[in-house]
Amino acid sequence: MMFRNKKILVTGGTGTIGSQIVRELLTHKPDVIRVFSNDENGLFTLEQELGRDHLRYLVGDIRDKDRVIRAMENIDIVYHCAALKHVPLCEYNPFEAVKTNIIGTENVIEAAFACRASKVVNISTDKAVNPINTMGATKLLTEKLVMEANNGKGDKPTLFSSVRFGNVMRSRGSVITVWEDAIQQGRSIRITDPNMTRYMMTISDAVRLVFKATELMKGGEVFVLKMQKIRLGDLADCIINGRNVTRDIIGLRPGEKMDEELMTPEEKQIAVELDDMFVIPFTQGM
């Protein structure tokens, strides 16, 4: 019932998570879902799959605040999925990451204020925890902007929260899809380091967490799904599955960590544990 007859905007709505949010929202009978993306071909492809019933396909970029405001008119719930997410590309193009991840998110926040949206759910990443790369640093600032928006809104009704993801399995550009494509083409797979660990989640788990956060949010929280930490070497064994596949060990790429973290030590002290997730409440000055 949370989405029935509601007007919903999904930024980055053609990406793996954004498009799956759109698909699952359709089953809850919203009034309209506006799919916002700068990927024209992605919008066309999604329209061919889902049609136009209760859906509107909007070409635009979150860097353009005026366009975001027009897209958000009369919207109840915003899912902010648009971002630059690839660590090496953000390292090589740092200010582009700033313009999309930081300035773009501020545009979404200001649009939500202007349009008096009810809820904004920001999609973040475990790379925002103690970041050492540009992508993680920009996503940390994104979380901070979203948290602080709850204090600076005056009489505006909007609630803002973030959902912190790990690596989403079989998302576009994920290591699993890259390896599977290489194996199908008869090429070797490239592994940064077999001992590198990553938190893994399925697409369905990711969307479930987003929807549960929407239901529970009071403003300023970060929701973190409980996830399995997996060694890349073990993951490669599963993908290869006994086949004759060569492994090329390439070492850490610029900006990569050996091990990701879900929360900082300070966050762990205040996090509330639920059955399937942790909820980090907003604390002024954290």
C-alpha cells in the first residue's frame, strides 16, 4: 500500500538497480513512475520492455537542476540512483564524479525542497566508508548532504535517507558479468587479487532493502543490508566451475582497497541491528 496511487521519480532509472526498482514498483500500482536518465538508448529499451502504462520516460541529467525540478513536480517519492560508480574511471575523471555524484545530488535535494516531495532515498555504497578513492569520497559526501538535508529543510515535509550497498551481483559492469563474458569469448579472466574481499548482494536483495528503508525511514538514517563477504579467488572458482580458464592476476587498480567495510567503528557503536540490516541513525556532526 505504500506505493499505491503515488507519483514516483527514479533517477538513473535505466541502470541495473534503477530499472529493477521501476519493474517492482509497477506491481504495487503507483499512479505514475517517471524514469529519469541521460541514457537515451536505455530509456528506449526500457520502454520497449515495459510500455507506457503508468510510466513516463524523461531524458535528462541530474547535473541540470532546472531539468530535475521539472521532472520532480508533484512527485511523492524519489529514488536517487543516478551516479558515476566505476572506481578507476572516477579516479581518472575526478571532477566529473564531483559534478554528478555531489553537485547532482545537491540538485536532487534542492528539487525535492522546491517540489515538497515526501521522501528521498539515496543509493550509496560501502566504498563511502573510510574512502581512499574519488568515487568513495564523493559518495561519502553524498551521504552527508542527504543526512544534513533533514536539518536544513525548515517547514518542508521531505525526509531524506540513504541506503548503503555492497557489490550488486550481475549488475552492469560487475565482476561476475565481466568474467562470464570473457569465458564465453574464450579469453582469460582478470583478477586484481585472489585475496581481495567484497560484500556481495543480489539485485533482488538490493531492491528489497530500498523498499524496506522507504517504509522505515524517519530522516537521516543510513540503511545497510547484512551481506556476505566473499574472496575474489573463491568467487572466480564458482564462476569457472572446473572449466579450463586462465586467470591473469593484475594487482590493485588505482583507488581500490583490498577489503571494503560496511560501517566505520563510530557507526558500529550507534547502529541498530535488525534481522536483515543495520540502521545507522543520523547524529549531528558525524
